[in-house]
Amino acid sequence: MSQGLISLGSLRIAGWLATIIVFALAVFLGKATLIFTVIIMIYALLMLKEFFVAKWLKSHMFLYGISHNFIVF
């Protein structure tokens, strides 16, 4: 992005496409997988909005890091 090789719009399209593919696979793999996928996606959206406490989280960097690394496990 910084070098102009790919646009933000292209990344948005790729992100939406990847999300659709993930949900389609989750539906195909069964109810448990779909539920787990929905939980992960909700958590990812909360991270995107920094859990609606961005200012507080930025002043507590340890918790900020933990909350954003939790999804890796």
C-alpha cells in the first residue's frame, strides 16, 4: 500500500472475498465450525473497534497487547 502497488479498495474487496469464503467453508464443515467462526469474526470486529475503549486500552498497553494476541490462540 505505501508504495502504491495495491489500493485500499482492492484490499477491502480481498477482505470481503476472504470473509465470504471462510463463512462458506464453515457452513460446509458443520454447525460447530460455523458457531466458532461467528465467535471469531465477532471478536475480530471488536478488535477493529478496539473494544469501544480505545483511549483506555492505549494507556494500558499490556492489556492492549493481550487483547489483540488472544485471537492467535
